[in-house]
Amino acid sequence: GQQLNQSPQSMFIQEGEDVSMNCTSSSIFNTWLWYKQEPGEGPVLLIALYKAGELTSNGRLTAQFGITRKDSFLNISASIPSDVGIYFCAGYNTNAGKSTFGDGTTLTVKP
Amino acid sequence: DTEVTQTPKHLVMGMTNKKSLKCEQHMGHRAMYWYKQKAKKPPELMFVYSYEKLSINESVPSRFSPECPNSSLLNLHLHALQPEDSALYLCASSRSFYPGLAGGPSYEQYFGPGTRLTVT
């Protein structure tokens, strides 16, 4: 089946630092989605990307759909303590008819 | 309103019990999903309903039985579960689900808060 490689697995940063994480795959995806999950909650959709090369921002978050359609990255600028959580990428492929999730990046922000 | 609600929030059941998980959305979405999530792992797809019909069953054991009574409701009936079935069960919905269409906002999935299930 399709697999997504999400990195890094975890990050420990100081408040105010910028963060970058990415997902890569050997398969092509039609849509990339980025979610954040906090303890005891379901994933919350942060950004959705639909076209190769697309760059989209949501506040301090910026994500891009790779030009090859096989990768995506998420940047968080000027991190704050409430950014703590697990960030998942998910790629949707029309042929598969479902989303594939990355293994997640656990973000810890030290005040 | 982008809310998906799930009940109960927590559930403890014995291996011989029968219980049900419930999910509801009022966004007019026609695709609904059940996921299972273990600690620090990504959600694993179990079932997909499209227009109240089961579209995908990811080879889930028959002790899990999904039901979609109408376009707003999704149930997961549990019977004779095993301790390894303990997990967070997530419901999600999206505007549509139709293999063959190009990607787009239709596939943005909105998740509920989940039901934390413990099987003793």
C-alpha cells in the first residue's frame, strides 16, 4: 500500500523558534492535508492543499504541495506553547479512494 | 458549524459485553468514517460510508459492526471485543467520497473528539 514518510518524528524547540516538518512518498497524491492533534482530542484540520506547487498560509502556518505531487511541508513561525501536539500529514489519492496518514511529528515547545 | 460529536467520551467494557459508539454531524456531509487510533500512532481507517452505504471495510473483524441510519448519524456496534481493541475510536466526515473525482475540498475530513475505549 501507499506509505508516507513524515519527519522529523519529534521536535523540542524554544518558544519563538520556527518549525519545519515534511512528508514524502513514492506515490503521487491529489490532495495533501495537515492536521494537529492534542491529547485526548481528535485531529483538527489545519491546511488543505489541492494543486502541485500550491503554497497556502493559515496564520503562522504555511504549507506547500510539492511540485512532484509526492511531498509536502508544513512550517510554523514564531512558535508558542499552545503549538504543542502531534502534527499529521495525510495524502489523498483518487485511485486509492482514501487518505494515507504519516506517522506524525510530536512538537514540544519550551517557554 | 464544523462539529462532529461522539458519545460516549469514555467507555469501559468487558469482553462479553455489547456496546455502541455514536457519531453525529450536521454539516450536510455525505461521507462518514470510523478510525481506530493507538497511542502516538496515526489514525487507521476502519470503515467508510458514502450516502449511507458502506463503501470501504478495511478487513475489520466482525466484532465491529458499523451502521449508518441516516446521513447525519454513524454508529459502531461492538461485541465480544478483545483487550487489544482498546484504543481511541474516531469518527470523521467529509462533504463527499467518490473515487474517480479529482481532489478538492470535498475530501477535507473533520474529526470528532473520539471515544476512549478500554476492553477489560
